[in-house]
Amino acid sequence: MNDLNTILKVAYNALDEKKAENIKVIDISRISIIADYFIIASGNNPNQLDALSDNVERKLGQAGVHPRQTEGPGTGWTLMDYNDIVIHIFSKEDREFYDLERIWSDGEEVNILKI
């Protein structure tokens, strides 16, 4: 599977399935060469953060998509690099502190239901 919209939906649904909070999909393709999309989500505690990243990796793996790199498992910020899509899973405190939505505010928020 290499259709970005499908990968976005699978990742979003994997996060939603484990009750991630405030899931945002941001199109950064016009402002960065890092990736085309960021998905940003929050969890309430270390166990939920692990469950969120594990579920994303499992669901995308079942779809034949594997991360190029994963950083920070077991911390307040896990970054999962799927080449064109980078998934950021934060504790609420770390999400507020790093405030990626503000840093990448030139990107366009995507309504996952419309893709």
C-alpha cells in the first residue's frame, strides 16, 4: 500500500481506536521537504502512549507499511517516521510544551473524513 490517503486513514483510525485525544492531520507538503503530512495526537499516560504507537505500528504493518524509524518510545513524545507521513504521539504536557501545531501553523489542517 502506498496511497498516502489510505495510510493517513489507517494511522488515524489506529490512534482513534485506542482513544487518542485531539488527533490532528496537517498537510506540510507545500512548506517542508521533511514529509507531506504530520499526524499529531495525545495520550493520557505512559501505558496509553505505548498502546497508541503499538497500534499504529501493528495496523500499518498489517497494511504492508513499516516505519523507517521510530524514536522516543517510553517517553512523552514518540515520533514514527513513515517517510511521507510523520506521526507524533505526545503526552498532554509535552504536546503543549513543544506546540508543533503552532510551529507548523503554515501547514493546512486536513479533515480526515474528507479524504
